[in-house]
Amino acid sequence: TYIQQVSDWDCDFGDRFFDEFAVNRSLPIGSDEYGAVMFFLEGRVLARVCAVTTDFESFIEQKFFDDGILPPVNVTVNQLVSGVSQYTTALLDYYFPDAGDNNTNALTSTEWAEAEYECFNLPEDRLFEFVFPPDDLL
């Protein structure tokens, strides 16, 4: 399920990355390994749940740094884990709203059916985009 893919993404992170940031998850990933980490994250989570990588990077930048510098190469693994959780919760609420949710912009079951339940068939303007509530910015 989508929830399993989202929650288990970092299980073999330490098997893939042997850098200090993988051991001490509060250290910045840095520019040398950031691309490899994002490639890993795209394959394990983002592409599987119809996330747009640049939107996720913007979310991480605003959530943890808010300095306008992209990509956010100084993000830590701890921040990524927290960020993936918050971002994908909002994403799944958008793509699969519960009955009674008041998210009027959420994707409808008709839109999913018309897209044949494939991310790449959704119109670009219907892909999830994270929007911070005004007082949720850090």
C-alpha cells in the first residue's frame, strides 16, 4: 500500500549509505551526497506516490531552512524522515481524501478513474503541491 511505501522508505538507508550522515542522522547530508540521497528517496517514495521531487525539495527548504536556497543540501536524515512523514500525509490526504474531509481541492475518484489510476496520466495542475498554512512556516 501507499502507507507502507511511505513509512518503510528508510529501513535500508544505512545499507545504501555509509557516510557519516547515515550514522549520525543529525549531520547535514551535504552537496556531495545530496543527489544520491534524493535519487534513493525518489525511487523508494516520491515517484511511487505521485510526488513531484522539486515540490518536496521546496517543502523541505521552507520547513527546515526558509532561506530560499535550493536544493536544500544541508538537510539531515532526521529532517528528511520528519519531512517525508509530514509531506506524504498531506499528499495522501489530497490524492485519497476521506469522506467528510473539507479539502475542496482534493483529487476526486472520477479524476483517478479518468487517469486510469496512474500518476503520469493526471494533468500537471492536478498533481499534489504542498502549501503551508500562513502560520505553519518555520
